[in-house]
Amino acid sequence: MARHRTPRLPPYGEPPVNDTVLNDLAALDGAIYAAIAATPTPTLDSGLRKLSGVADNSKINLSIAAALTLVPGRCRRAGLAGAAAVGLASFTANIIGKELVHRPRPDREAAKVAIARHVPMPTSASFPSGHTASAFALATVVGTVLPATATPLALLAGAVGYSRVHTGVHYPGDVLAGALLGGACGMVVLTVGRKLAERQRESAARLFNWQPTSR
């Protein structure tokens, strides 16, 4: 008679593999944050602090989008689509993402982030970075519609994201997640915009090709 074997269970208290991976990633994230905090950069501190501040409430992104809408044609379409992408990214990051993850903000004092870098510490959760999500959403949409703006806007978005780590209010992982989320939101807006444009062209074609029936 075959003997029944009880399956072996992991030792008591041993975390699942997924938890171990997440813990290792969090440790790496914290180490990068600490390294940035410990690196003196007096010539960069003021500029990055100001950039982080003016990016609050998507002021930079919406200002760029608004300026584009003043120019007819592709610029106006880029501005309107960019504003839509910023709104979607901001909602997704701040209303959905932060509420789902609830990651605490970094301990800026424990990391000894230089006072010259400080901006007000937000009271919301840390993950993902809403500033970064909005900046990359705008860069994705406007850079696609107006290719000449792709590199400058991508550099601006990257600088905004880094400024959030430099000032001590986000971990690098928050910024990376925000960049990916913003890019995804931008692609969603572009896809929806293309489908709407195709439907409008089809409707216009049907209208102009319509012939009255004879009786």
C-alpha cells in the first residue's frame, strides 16, 4: 500500500517569495533615495526645489497645454489632448493609485536631506508620483502629435520626476511608477483620440456620399 505523504510546508514565519522580492526592491529603493540625499549638490538644490514647486497642481503641464491651444491646427489638438492626458494621469495617480497602495512618504529628516532642498512635504501617500505621472502624460501626447517637442518635454518630465526625489518627498520607485503610469495614460488618450477622429472622418464621408433616393 502506498504511503500518503503530507506535503511539506515552508518553515513558520518564512515570508512568501513575492514578499521577499518586494522587500528587496523596497530596500534598493530606499538605498538609492539615501544615496541621493547624502550627495551634496549645492549648485542644483535651489533650481530643483523651484522646479518641484512650480510643478505643483500640474501648473507647468497645463500652462504648456494652454499655450499650445492658442495656435490653430496641430498645436491646438496637441494642447487639448495633452490637457486631457494630464487630467487622466492626475486622477489615476492621486485618486486611485495612492488610495490603493498607501505607501508612507520618506523620512526626510532621518535621511538628512539638506534643508536647502526642502519643499512642503505632502500629506498624501507616496506611491506613485502624481507630479511625474502628469509630466510624462503631457510629454507622451504632445511629443507624439508634435515630434519636435518630444525631446524637450521628455527632459522636462524627467527633471520634474527627479526633483521630487531630490527634494526628499518621493522614493525613486514612486517616480518610476509615475512615469510609466503617465506614459500609459498618454497612450490611452492618443488611442481614444485616433478612434474619435476616424469616426468623424467616416461620418463626414457618409454625409458627402449620401444620395437622395428617387421615387
